Amino acid sequence: MAAQLGIATWPAAMIVWGPGFVSTPHHHPCTQLILTLRGSLRISGGPRASWKRCGAALVRHDAVHQIDARGTHVVMAYIHTASELGVALGELIAGDITRVSPARLARWRASLGSPVRGNRVDQWVRNDLLNGGPPVGIDGRVQRVLTYVRQSIGSSRDFSLSTLAALVGLSRSRFMHLFTQSLGAPLRPYVRWLRVQRAACELIAGARISTAAHSAGFADAAHLNRTFRRMLGMRPSELAYYARHSLGLSLMR
């Protein structure tokens, strides 16, 4: 039976489930979790690193990796590192790539079920991944900047370090330190991730790739395609395919 295809998004993360794939070496400024619903996948730290076989793996943000999940069905989560969910999963990560234990994998698979449904994904995130951890505190000035950037991401507004630091009355150096300390990533890579997330949400909603690129502030579809492949290891067209064929799209906040 063919795997159900679906996507769930909310401000802290994006989760995609569907058929397995092969990715090129890439990295992204977020934590990644990938698990198979049955069987196993292979994961490597890069072109020269050895391959490891497992049922699920966690990848630290900015760690180069490549995945071979052909012949299976997977659930992939891309998570803001400093979010409540990112911090909870970060406690399980040792090194750049951490294989999930068979016992934990079995619990996660049981929670997700097969086929995967949006409401089961929501319950899995809340009950299995968050582990009852406390919400992450982000400095109010950084939160103000993030709100501003998210609201303006598709426009031609200036997101330079100088402009955003001035928005909250801080020096460039103080703002950069505070931003990196709060979110675990420098400003430019984080803004790039927010653009990718916005484009992904547009694609999920059925937008054409060129429209999604414009809405997220990319120069054109080619720029979006290059950034998607570099940061997520997939093409925008692949994400759009998942969205078109989803049997129960869920939007989680």
C-alpha cells in the first residue's frame, strides 16, 4: 500500500512524511530528525564519512550529512534549534549525528501509527518529543526582531545587522551576541531559514514555485531551488509534490 503523504508546519518546525529519498550532502541551521516507519535508512556525515544504518537519527544544526532512505517511508522534522522542541531534542544529541535507540524508535513509531495522520503527528510531537520540558525563553528584543522579520520576509525591507540592531536600540556587536545567544545561530543563516520556511508554507498552500520564491524574498525560483537543496536536501518541487498528494494536511501552531 502506498504511503500517505503529508506535511505539518508551525513556527518552530516543519514536518514532512512520505516515501524515502536520497539526498546530496547538505547542512541547515536547524535540528533535523528523520525516522523510518519500517526498516532502516543509511546516514553519513558527508562524502568522506562512513555510512551508518539506523531506524532514526538526529542531526545537529549546521552538521553536514547525507541520507539514503530508498525503499522505505520516512518522517522528517526540521526544527528551530532554540525552540522548545529544538531544546528538548538537543538533549538527545551527542555529536553531529546521533542514532536513535531501538526502544525510543519503537515508541515513536507506535505513536505515529501507519499510515501517518496529521493529528497523530501533533500528538507525537507534544507527548513524545517535548518530554514536558519548560518553554525556551528568548530575549524580548530578539523576539521583537523575529516578529518584524517574519512579517516582512517577502518584501524588500532591509534585514542588515545595522538595521535590526537599531530597531531595538542596540549596537551591532551587542545585538549579534544577543541574537546568537538566544537562537543558537547567527543572524544571516537564521533569516535564510525563515525564508525557506515561508517558501515551504507557500508551497504547502499550493503556490507555484516562482510565487513561493517571491513571497519569501528570494530573487527567483532558481535561487529558491539552490537554497532548498543546500539547506533541506530536497527540491521545492519535491515538497510541492508532497503537498499536492497529501491526504490530510495539518497546520500546527
